[in-house]
Amino acid sequence: MFQVRIHGRGGQGTVTAAEMLSIAAFREGKHAQAFPSFGSERTGAPVVAYCRIDDREIRVREPISAPDALIIQDPTLLHQVDVFAGLAPNGCVLINTGRSIEELGLGELRTKTERIATVAATELALKHIGRPVPNAALLGAFASFTGRLSMKAVVEAILEKFPGEIGKANVAAASDAFERLTCAEAD
């Protein structure tokens, strides 16, 4: 089972990101589940969402305490919440930022995992969607970074969740992030 924990803030599409991730997994014939965990339900409050992906039926229903992958939608949470708690050895971490790992003060994270990537997903969302909602862009980057899902499945999930022009704009953001991360890893 591959377990993903997504950290963000209310209004950034954290819960929707987990839902779209599970839809993409379903599109590829996998079993998946997505669910949120949050306290005060207001814009800007910390939110955590979870997604499990497996080839077999998933029976476990509790929050993910030992994720294989982390998606950090809001880098301001990096030093406010223990977002790295329980990260599996050699787990992957995807952070929404245009800054380097060192600039974020996370150089020591490399002792836990070398699988760390950054992508300026909010900037891509503003460029393509016109709103600072980084979830779709991060899913495109996640597909490139982990290889767990195809970009085709991510596109289908986005369009299922957001039909019409808003869906096309989100697909553009996701595709841009996918390409940027693919090119960065090729360097």
C-alpha cells in the first residue's frame, strides 16, 4: 500500500487534492481512498488530507501516521507543524515553493530522505487558473516525481472534478508542473 499525506491550509484545495489523487488511482485500476482531517473549518487553518493507493482492497480507515509520500501545499507549515512526522525511510516529499530546500531551512531533511522535490505550484495556479489554488499543479508534479500515477489519469481526475474551462485551466497547471519537474529531474 502506498500512503500519501497532504498538508495545506483551508482554501488551498487540500481535501480536493486527495480526492483527485484517489480518482486518478481508480482510473488506473487501483483501489484508493481519500479523507480529510481538520479542526476549525475556516480559510487559512491547517488541514491534512490522506490518500491510500493499493492493488488490493483497502480495509484500514485511520489517519496515515507513516506516509510513503508527503505533499506540502503551504510551505509556511514547515516550521509550524511537524509535517515530516512518521515519514517512511526513503519516503518522498513534494513541497509547493520556488525556494530551495536549503533556503527553506530543511537541509537536515536529506538525512531522512533524498527524495525531495519542489515546484512553485501556487505560481503555476495563478498563471493558468488565476487563483492561488495549487492542488492540481501539485498532482501533476506528484505524477512526475513518484511515477505512481500517469499524467493521463491525473488529467482525467481533474476533468472529472472540474468540467469545462476551469478543468482545462487546472489541467494546464498540472501539465506545466509535470513538465517542469520532469525537466528538473533530467538535469
